[in-house]
Amino acid sequence: MKRVDNPNIAAADPMSIIKRAIPSNLPLKITEVLPRSKEGGAFVKFTHEESAHPREIETSIRSFLKEHPIKPWFNPFRSVQTRRVRGQPWVEDLYRFPSSRLKVEFVPTSPGGEAAELSQETLYLLFRKYGKLANIVSQPPDSKILPKFAYLDFVRDRYSIMAKNCMHGFRVAEADGGGKAGTELRLVYEQKVKAHWIRDWLLNHPRVVIPAVLALLASLTVAVFDPIRTFFVKAHVTHTFHLTDSKLWRWFKAQADDIMIFRRKKSDDAGLDAIWDDRKGSIEQIQTWLMETADTFIVVQGPRGSGKRELILDQALKDQKHKLVIDCKPIQEARGDSATIKAAAIEVGYRPVFSWMNSFNSLIDLAAQGTIGTKTGFSETLDTQLQKIWQNTATALKQIALETRKKDDKDADLDNDSYLEAHPERRPVVVIDNFLHKSQENTLVYDKLSEWAAALTTANIAHVIFLTNDVSFSKSLSKALPDRVFRLVSLGDCSPEVAKRFVTNHIDIDSEDKDGRLTPTQKRKDLVELDGCIDTLGGRLTDLEYLARRIKTGETPNKAVREIIEQSASEILKMYLLDVDKTQRKWTPEQAWLLVKELAQRETLRYNEILLSDTFKSGGESTLQALEQAEFISIVSSNGRPHSIKPGKPVYQAAFRLLTEDHVLKSRLDLAILSDLVKVETASIEKYEAELHLLAKLPKQPNELSSRIQWLLNKLQASQGRIEEYERESGNLKKVLKAEY
């Protein structure tokens, strides 16, 4: 490094250059050399004989360098130049670097004096000798900046360096235009490019910069994060990172079968074989539909606890390798946009997800609106965020459907869409569970899901199965596929024979008799009560499983059923009769109690008969639909119209009877119904009286109005009679409330 950095080798040593540049025959003696490495030159101080003038010495040296140029090896097109210093140079080591622009300041030669502002012609004559000038800019005449100044723009930096070092401190005499006392020139480098101009431009143009930055960020996000998210969605569907699905785990389990015994069935699934045998036709029908090419939905509808999820995942899709299950319940119950986005991302395996950025971006958008007057569009709505998640999921599902395709297939000439249409068995299955759960609160999630599911089916990317408790699912799904007929599987309660087999299998599954001869159901004599208990309890799977568990703990079937009925009655009281918030629910306790009383006496009610009752006169159909949504009742349809009403769960029939046997509760709620009926009749009487009062004001009573007046009087009399009857019944009910606890 020392050899390379040697000034003699680099032809940059000042002393060697000076010795080569000055002729030996000149009458001068060098006394000092001041190198200026920052500017690429040097000051040379010398003494000379009186007979030699400095101007002649300068001319001789310049002529010598013209005849014998000195050129550095690294730049053969530039030669060494020299000029006589006419001013008083300022030798400094500040961080001021050369520039092609010089700022010339005109200062007085003595304190308190006046300086003259030199004209452009004078400046040109003084500085042109040091190099070509590109422009001379004088100080504006209205400027009050002192001292006065002008800008000199040289073509090259080396010209401005020579001019500054030679003319700094030069005094312009009066004859040359410097004024009476003369004018001194101070020269400094002026940067033509303003410092931090890029930063200043960005800060001063937010309307252009912010949208450009957002577009760049969006492009980077799509280019970087979208492939990562698609990969994780694929891994979620194919169970790539699931330990129990790995080959190593299966090998280890197979080797350990001889050492330890694995339980092949969970107690929660005990006895379900009887259910699946009963529903074998529905299972085979769903599996057949999955092998067909039909761009429509498969909908499995049934009340809560009817085994919809187990039917699809454990039976119909047990051999399906690629299936995606989306549970709408955590998504719908999430509070806030960030929580909803996070819940949706978890369901499909979409990661990384920056749900917290949604709130942060909203703050940025608000700040930008206050700064530039318009929104930047940086924040995204919940609608947009969900759409991104579903789009990435659709991309992953399509890649999964096509990953087994090979170039040497017999239909390799088909494009991807045609291939998927021709091979429905290759498509993954999307199961959307708890569809329309709490749909009365917000339908955005369900609208986006149904639109996305429609896109999957119409593009032949995947089969879509909806699991729902809501009987009005067709209204929501028809928005996405208005011209399709859905494939429907309706699940109801089990028959008594299947229900009994389910309970007995559930009791026997975890128990073994020591002698291996008798099962627990054969040993217990109280199970003869089971037939009557199942008739009371019905065929709802959740209730049957609860019954079996209680019997396994040692309770008799009658006692277990009695406790289940009491628990259901308490549930009905809390949810539908006593703690009813009228602002959130669309029914009144009086309307629910009327149904309780009627269904306690009859298993089925006429739909239109209930609508004609005075309690359901106002908004009767919407009230019944709300009660059906809440699973208090179930509405049976025939030929597309509702015709009958049943309890929401079979056990509710017995619970309704138990509630009506409580005289105090019955009197209290009957009294509330009678109070409402009195209000209805009072309102009718006021209406009749108002019309009679209007007719009485007529100057004459035409004969044509006599029938109308008589009709009003009859109506008024009938309403008054009903009010008197209601009040008598109310009096009797109040006596019960006063006498009993």
C-alpha cells in the first residue's frame, strides 16, 4: 500500500510537479509550498530579482507548460495549469468542497467604508482568464441582503477553483469600477444543488408522494406476502405440518400397536354407528354429489345437536384427503374489525396477518386527511380485508386441485379450467359450518362467504358444503347463486328405535363385565324405563347423549329425564319468558307464553291460527320467524308455505307441560297476556268512539249511515264485553298470586 500511495509514482507529489513545471533559468527562488489536496492544487511562495516582474514570470511558466505539458497518468487529457495569485487567499480546512459556482461578495476595503457592486462586464473581465464562464447572475435589485453579491457559473470545477484561490481578497480600484475607496472581493463556493432537496421535495408534495408510496407498499405486499400466505393456506388444507398426519407418526404408531393399546373410539363418538346406519342414504347421496360436476351448493340443514358436522366430516368426507373447514361462529362473534380479520385468517390458515395494522392505518388516513385534505386510501375496510383472505384461499385451493396433474395424462391438452370440470373428484371440499349463526347482528361475513363460495363452485375449483341451523338459508345463498337449485339434505331427530340403540351403545362402550358375559344394559333392570323416557325426550342427539351419560353415573332413566326436563324448563324461562330484552329480541314474553300454553296441550299448532290470535296481530310472522331462529319453535312447511308449529326441541314438549303446571308462573304470565288484550280492546273502543263522534257532528243523519252506526255500536259492545271478561279472569289470577308462593 505504501508503494501504491507513493506521490512520486502517482505523479501527484507537489514538489516534483513544481520542479518540473518551473523552468530552471527563471530568476526566482521557492520559499514555501502550501498543498491544497481538497482542491487538487498548491500555493507556491517564491522570491525573485527586482529586474523580473511577477507578470513576466507567470507568462514564462505558462509558456513553458504549454510547450512541456505535465499530465497525470490517470488523466492524460488534463494538464497542469498555473496562475498568479492577485488577492489574499484564505487557506482553510473547513468542510467546503469545490463547486463550479462561485459567490462573489463585494465588501469595503476598510471598516465603515462603502463597497461598489461590480457590473457583469467588470466581473467578466476579471474572471474570464481563469476559465470559460457559463453565466453571471447579479443580485436582484430589490434584495436587501448585505453584503452585495453576484454568482459566477464556470463550465468546470477546476476553473472556479483557480479563480477562487487567485482572486479571493482582490481589491478592485476606482478606475476599474471599485468605487472611491475601492472594493474587496470575497469568494466562496456555492453549491448549485441544494442540500436535502430530495427530502424537501418529498415532504413538500404529499399529494404525489403518499399515493406513490402506498402503491409501492401494496406491490411489495402482493409480491412478497401473498405467496407466503398462499403456501400456509395450502399447508393448512393438506395438513403438511400436522404431526399426526405425518408418515413418521403413522410408522411409530404401527410399531407401537404391539406394545400399547390405542383406543380406537372416543367415548364422545360412542354409539354413533346406529345413527350412521340410519342415515346411510344421506351419506351416500352426499358422496355421489361430490363425484358429479354441478356448479351449485350442497346444504345440510338441521337443528342444533342433530349431528350435521359429524355426518359430513366423520362419514361423508372421511376418505377425502383435502378438505377445508370454516367455522363461522368465531368469525361472527369476534368484536371489532381486527378480531374478525384475525378469526377469518385462523380458519383458513392465512398467515402472516397484520390485523392490528387496520386500526393503525385508519389513524394514518385520518392524519393525512387533516394534512392534505383527502384520504390516502391506506386503510382498508373489513370488506376488502376479507376479500383478500378469500382470494388467497381460492388460489391455494386451485393449486391443490391441480397439483396431481401430470404432463403425460391422457387429457394433458386441456386447460386448467376444463381439466377441473372434467375431474370433479380432484377438487378439494370446503365445509362452511354454523352458517348464518347470529345473522341478525351482521350479514357482511355471510354475504362475502356466499359470494366466495359461489365463485369456487362456478369456477370448478372446489365443492362447497354449508352446514346450517337456519331454515331460511336459501334467502342468503340465493343472492350469490340466484339461478341454481341447491342440493339439500335435511336432518331431523332420530326415530325411537335408533335413539334407543344410540343410548344403549353409549352405555356399553366403555364398560366391560369381568366375566365378559353381560353388558351393563343387560345387568341393569331399570333400563326397562328407557322406552318411555325416549318417547318423552325425543331423538335429538345432544339430549340422548346427555341422557346416556347420566345413566352411566348410576341414575335411573326416569330421574335423568326428569332432570333434563327441569333444566330445559329453566332454560326456557331464562331465554324466552323472564329475561327478555325487547330492544334486542323480536318477541315479547306474552307471545312466547301463549305458544308454551298451546304446545303444552297439543303437539302441533296451526300456523295461521296463531297469526289470527290477538297476541300475534302486530308483526306475527316476523315474531314467529325470530322464535324459530332462537330454536324455541320449529315451523313445518308444506308445498313451500308454513302450515304448522312444533316445539324447537322434542324435550320442550315436556318442559312446556312442566311450566304450565306452575300455577304462580302461569297466573303471572296469563295476567300479562290479559293486560295486553285489554289494551288492544281499549284501543279498538277508542277508534270506534272517535268515528261515532265524527258521525254525530253531521248536520243530518242519512239513512245510509244507520247500518254503519249500528256496526260500530255492536263492535264497541263486543269489545267492552271482552274487557269485562278479561278483568274477571284477571281478578281470579290476582287471587292466585296473592295466595300462593
